[in-house]
Amino acid sequence: MTNESTTTPSAKRDWLVPALLLGLSAVPVVAGAFRLAELSIGARVTPDNARFFAAPVPIVLHIFSVSVFSILGAFQFSSGFRRRKPRWHRAAGWAVAPSGLVAAASGLWMQASYELPKGDGDALAVLRVLFGSAMFMSLVLGLVAIWRRDFVRHGAWMLRGYAIGLGAGTQVLTHVPWVLLFGVPGEGVRALLMGAGWVINVAVAEWILRRRSTSSHKEKQPGAQRRHPAVVPAIARLIGSSD
């Protein structure tokens, strides 16, 4: 009974972050599923979806890769799960990183090849290229870091790439209050709301990384060590003398 009462809260906290990330991913993943269904059944072509029917490859690649990246990636941020299932973490990484690269590249492909839809503008196009490129380079740097066995930098760059990739979920949250209060935003406001989603995610990621760095630095300080470090060697000598 004691073990259950002490481990259950910890386990709940350990799964809180993946659960929140999955919730943030739900809207874009579901929207992507509807888009795929629309393309597969040959729905009526409208001005809003004509570009996807004319060139479906980049949007299909984007939806599949974003779904894999956001869903599998969420479980990579459960520290307890990583410790218990290190092989799963490594195996999932072989799917998360490539899917993230495809998601970023297909997003840039769509931006370059599709005509701007109604409501978008040049400012939003620039933001998409900027953050799409930043996501791609973050994941590349994460792969380079793991190749060099630099696990700290690997985790940092993958976190940054994931944060940018999950911007679509946060952008829903930045848009909903505006739409409810003021209606459909114009081009300028839409660019600001979209940009805010990416900036919020990047800011949260950098805050997490700074906290990790501060915590790690404190642990390395002499004051963070035990007051009587000689106790351990003394015990070792005592054990040795009793042999």
C-alpha cells in the first residue's frame, strides 16, 4: 500500500506533459485527417481546397509526417518512460526525427508551390518560411548532436524543433479568443496570431532548457554536495578493515 501511494502521484506527473502535448496536437491532427478524407473521397472542389486537389503530394506528406511527429514525439518527453523503456525511446526517435524533417520540408514546399489562400498574406508567408526553416535546422542539429553522443544538445535541439512543429496547436488557442470577440481576423492580425503561436512555444522551450541548465549547474556546485563527503570513504575503509 505504501509503494502505491508514493509512486502513483509521481507516475501521474510523469504522464502529464505527454497528455498535454497530445491534447495540443489533437486539433491539427484531426483537421489533417479530415483533409485526407476529403482528398480520398473526391469531395467538392472549392477555392479553399483547390490547391490541394491540384497538387496533393505535399499536403499528404505534411499531414502524415506531422501526425507521427506530434504523437510519437509527445511520449519522448516523459522522463520516467524514457528511463523505463530506453529501447523504445531510441526506436521511436528513428521515426520522430525523420517525420519532423519531412513535416518541415513539406511545409516549406507547400509555401513555395501553393498560391496564398484567402486571409493569408506576405507577412505570414515570411513567418512560415522562417519558422519552417528553424524547425528543419533544429532537427538536423539534434541529429548531429546524437551522432556525436552529445545527449544534452540533442535533447535541447529536438525540444526546440518539436516546439516549433507543435505551433499549429498553439495557434488554435491564439485564434479562438480573437474569433469569439472580434470575428475572422484580417491578414495582418492573422499573421500576428500565427506568429504568436510559434513564439509562445519557442519561449516555453527556452524556459525549460534554462531551468534544466540552472538545475544542472547547481548540482555541480560544491555547496550542493553533502556536508560530510568523507563519510562514504570512511565507511568503505571500515568495511575493508572488517574483511
